[in-house]
Amino acid sequence: MALLAIFSHGPMPMFSTRTLAVAWEMWAHHHWLVPHINGEPYSEKVPLLFWMIHAGWAVFGVSDIWPRILEVVFGGTQLVLASLLASRLFPSRPWVAKATPWLLMAFAYAFLFGLQIMYEVLLCTWVLGALLCLTPTATRPAPRWWLFGLLVGAGLLTKGPVMLLHVAFPFVLGPLWNDWARQNKARWYGMGVLGLLIGFAILLAWAIPAGEAGGEAYRQRLFFTQTAGRVVETHAQDLQNHARPAWYYLLFLPVIIFPLSGWLRGLVAVPTTLFRKPWNTGMPAAIGCTVVALVLLLASGLAHLPPIVDKLLVIVLLVPLFIALLRQPLEPGLRFLLCWLLPTFLVFSLITGKQLYYVLPELGGVTMLAAACVADLRERHSGLANHWALGTWPLSLGAFLLAIALFIMPAVVPTRFPDNIWLTGMAPYARFFGVVFIVLGALLLLRGRGEMRRLAFAGLIGTVALNALFTLGLWYRYDLTPASLYLSQADAAGHPIGNLGVSYNGQYHFAGRLMHPIAKIKLQPGMAAPSDDDDDDVVHDGDSLDDFARHHPDGLIVSYAKHPPAEAYRFARLIQPSRTGWLMIWDAATLSALQAGRVPVEPATPTQLYPLDYWRTRGAAR
């Protein structure tokens, strides 16, 4: 299913195309040590994924096939490691190890993000492997510290210091869940710190020479700015901060763990297992703090209170609950998962920079927790474990409602929503997928043994179906191949290229195999260039359109608009959709003349319109 989905369409802008652009520039210009994007050192990421892409290119040649196969291999490895970790944590419950990979592959968000050529899926592999090194086996209670250090180093070379956040708490809180750590605290912490030092040594073995090769600005961002900028509030220019409120992950948690968030039996099993009676003396107070903090967080989101208030409320919500749960008589596997998931979730909530995919490595722990709690429910509450009301019927109801919406789309969309690009794109194919979701809804209504596997199967097939619907109806708005190939010809012919008004994230570089940077052109006409160097062979970032056209009369400009202006159909070189808007390629002199109110020279060739099927069926005027 992953191979089918990942090859159903091309690399997605901006996630996959940016990663491929960096790998391509490193490969094309032999920047093996310092990642580059658009001709500049790229301090946002470390190079291990790029090196793994290069290894495949050295054998199979440069294409996007190998990077996509790599992502599928990483995902499959993650399933195996999660199952192994579950078998270590719950040796007396083999069903937990069997259920974990099924539930993990059912996560819709994780599956769809795993189709992107990104770093998090590889990071998940290193995180699970490192945690596996800390867990005891039947024949060896002591951790494998050297392998732990090597895997931490691999994670640091994949995503940087954030790797430590994913593995730090199971190590620091080791005596709370590991008998060997409790009995050998000095060796646990001494060898663990040594393992972490090995990991940092691996990172520094690359970072120090890379910092020297990349220059002072790159070195400053690599060692300080780009990591610190995600932790604290900052407005540094061109810094990928992704600042969001502290309650962001709490709000989107049901989305991240869907369809598990719609499985009533799993939702009931978790609190039933963790909050089993008799409660310790602090449990009622902890639950009270959690409920009050959750209500206040909801009010805070509506009232837009200062960020410090949100962070304090998240602390009040999680810390007392964590302490109370660790005082419960829970088995070591559950204590490990609590020591991993709750503190890590808290720290990621307190960090300013947030993206949903930052917490993907913890989804393996979420599946283990759900599987272990369902197994416990079967042992201690057989009535709840088999009650029909706690089945997957809410997901079945959702599938039927989605199917109804898909069936009526072709009749309703053309008259009610003719200008909605999403609905008009999907409507011609919607009824076929409506049949798919009727079948899945019926499958989820079945009762009896195999409920978890039916849930996982429906989640996986439903996600693949939605990806296919996107491919058929909307991929043409994300496919930048026509523009990339046009720019490739211009780049090979020596024509400078500028990108007007919006940030450029390398989306044309790999598909077009561009060998030169694309200049970032400012919108304001007549704006002075930031450099005094007027050499026509130099492309200046920050030039205005007039400056670029004057210095490079043979150059091209890529511009964007919600709707193409009328003159674009006469004077632009190429027009194609781009997400919710349009992308146009112009001769620099032509676009400069139009913005100045002059009529430019008539182009020698007509404007190229892509995709051809779109223009044949809808018409240029529409």
C-alpha cells in the first residue's frame, strides 16, 4: 500500500521537493559536507538522509525513485522495531507485539506524511532503535550502551539535537521502570551519559568541519540560531520557527492518532488500565488539576491569553497527572511508556516551534499503550472488552457519511460550488470512492474477533483511497513538472531566473536539474539593489523586477497570482496551476514593461498552457 501510494504521484511541494533540491545541489556541485539549497548553505538540516539518497544515486542513477523507496523502507523498519520494542516491554502479552504494527500502520496522518521525502520517518527508526537498546531481554537485563550511542548519533545526524528529546526521558527516568537501572544506578547513568557522548561525538565529527567549510554565517546558524529559534520566541529573518501556542498538540491530538481516536474500546481501555483502583492518595487531586487546566486551556485559546499562561496551564495539566500515575501499581512496560510519552509531550508543547510531524516518533509508543491497555481490559473487564457499544461503529458512521458526501458531489458541486477548486477537482471521481467507503463502513460494523485488525485495515485502505482521490482530482495543481522543465531549458541555455514576490524553497531545482540559483526578486518596482555591483553576470537576491530586467534582459521571471491577469495569456511564456493559485513564467523585460504600463514586444511563440486536459475541458476564459 505504501509503494502504491508513494508512486501514485510525483514528489510533493514543498516537503519532498525541498529535500530533493538539497540532495541534488549537494550531488551536482559536490557539496558532500555542507547541505546547500538555491546556491546557499542550508543550516536547517543535517546531512544523513542526503547521504543515504546519494548512496542510492551512486548505484542506480539520479532519480526520485530511490528516495521514495527509502521512505517506504524506513516505514517498514519502523513497524518491525515497534513490534520488537512491544515484545520487550510486555513479554507476558504477545498480543501487544502483534497488535502494535497493525495499529501503527493505520494512522492516517503518519501514513500520508510518510509519503513525503522527509527526515521524520528516518528519525522514527533511530528513536525506536535507541529505546530498544535500553530495554531488557530474557537473557540480558543490561542495556546495549554502545549501540545506543551509535543510534543516538545517527538520529542527531538525521534531525539534529531534537533527537535527544525523543530518548532523554526513558533514560533519565530509567530507575522508575527498569529493575536493572534501579539496582545499578551508577552504571546506568555513567554508561548512558557515555552513550550520549558517543552520539554527540558523531554529530560533531560532521558539524565542526562543516561549520568551517560553510563560513561564519552558516556556522552561527548551525550551532546556535536554528535550534534556539525553535525553542524560544523569535522573529529572525528566514528562520523556520513555526511558532504555535502551547495547546497546539493537545488540540490536534485526535487528528494525529486517527483512526485510533475513533475506536471507543481503545479510548475506554487506556483510563481503565492507568487509573485502576485502589487509587493512591494523590490521584483525585491530580485528576482535578488536569480537568481544571484543560478547561482553562480551552478558555485561553478563545481569549488569546499570553503564551506564558498557556505553558503554565499545560504544566499543571500534565505534571501532577504524570506523578500520580507513576505512583500507581503499573507493570514496567506501562511505566516505560508513561516515562516516554508524557514528559516528551510536555516538552514539545512548551517549545515554541511546533509542527504536527515533530511528534511522529512517539506514535509507536501510543500504539503500544493502546494495545497494552486493550489487552489488560480483556483480562480484567471481559464485559467491556466484548461489549458492542465500544466497537468501531463511530468510524463506520463516519465512513458512511463520507460516502454519502462523495456520492452527491458530482450533482451538487457544479451548481453550488463551481469556483471551489478542491471540490470541482474531486467531483468527477467521487462516486467510485464512495463505494470504497461504504465497503469500509460495513467492515467496521462487523462484530467479534479481529476488531483491531479490521480497524487497522480500514484505516490503511481508507487513507490510500483518499490519497488516490487527491491524485486523480487535485495533483495537477501540485505538479510543477511543466514549469521545472521549461526552467531547465532556460538554465541550460544560460538565462538567469528570478522568483518574484514569494519565498523560493527549491521546488524547481530537482525536477529541472537546475545548476544555478534562482534569484529572489522583490515586488516593489524600481527598488534599489542591495549591492553596488552592477555586473550583468551576477544575479542579486533582493533586486527589484526593474533591476533584474535591466541587468538580465534575457532572464526569466516566475510569478504567482490567485488568477492570471488577462495579459498573461498573450505575453507569458507558460501558465500552469500552483496549489490554490497560478504560476506564470515571463521574459523579465516583458513583465517589467507590463508593470510599468508599457506594451512589450509581441512574443515569438504562443503561451504554453498546462495541464492540457484542464484547458481543453474548462477553457482559458474560465
